[in-house]
Amino acid sequence: MKQLTKSILFLSFAVLLFSCSSDDSSSSGGTTFKVNNETFTIQPSGGIILLTQNIPAQNMVRTSFTVSGLKGTSKTASVSFDLFRKPTESISGTYTIYDTDDAGSDDMETFIQTNNRGCLGWTSSLQVVNIMSQQIENDANNPTTAATITITDNGNNSYTIQYTGSYRKYDDNFVVTGTVPVEMNVTGTAVGN
């Protein structure tokens, strides 16, 4: 009887422990994201690319995250975020979209010095490609300013990237012709510098 009681207590504790672990992990990102309501899975290797550039003349650090994923064997999607921050700021934080077309402009420098961090919309982009036909199905950039990007540095090159908003589609005259919704809350190991 004592063995049965111990077994039941152990089993109850194990269920409680695993259910808590499950709840905790749900707050971090997963391995899928949506572009135009289609689900893409990031790959374990190379699914997140990180490039960092110090810009001391403008007192900024530029970091570009590109998240790539597959929809089965039919499509691939890449979503990039061009992020700027003061050198004294951690990469972790929430980045406001800055809607200007010149990455080196004094306006961007002023925006970063005033707000600590920002995402340059015009140089952030997304692309969805049909693998079989090699045709671009969606091509957009400049996320709408109502959205923000949140980056969390989990250590050991692991990052969580959260974004829910839309990228804008433009015609040849830079007139907005539509938007492409993106939903992202992913965690993965970044490759790059």
C-alpha cells in the first residue's frame, strides 16, 4: 500500500512538473510563423540569420535579422527586420518602425538617439517564393508603423523574435497596392556575426 501511495505521489508530481514546464515554454517562441495566413517552419540550421554592423560615426549599431522557413516542399518565406540601436542598448527590446527611405539619414540617427532603438521600415522586407516554379508570390517591405518588433536574447545565440503586423506592397511609383500580414513568435539559434 505504501508503494502504491508513493507511486501515485511520484506520478502526480511528475505530471505537475511537466505541465508547468509546458506552460513555461509556451511563453517563448515556437518554430513556425505565418506570412499571408500560410504557415512556414523555420529550419534548425540557418533558419535565423543575424548580421551586426557597428556605425560609430552615427553612434548606432545596426542588426539585421532574417527569418526563413518552408511550407512543406512547395514554398519558402523570408522575413527581415533591419534594426538600429544605441551602442549602450542591449539587442533585447522592442523596436518601433521608422518609416524613412534613407538608412544613413540624419533623421534615423536622431530617431535612435531620441528613442534608443528602431526598425528601419524601408530596408525591412519579406518574400515568398514558389519552390517548383521559382516565382515570387509575395514581395513586400516597410512594415506598417502600427506594429513593433520585440527581440529577446536568450543567450548562446538563441533569439526570440516577435512581430504581428503587415508589410506593404508597392507598385513602380511607390504607391501602396496592398499589405501582407505576418505573425511571428519564433525562437531559434541564429547564425552570422
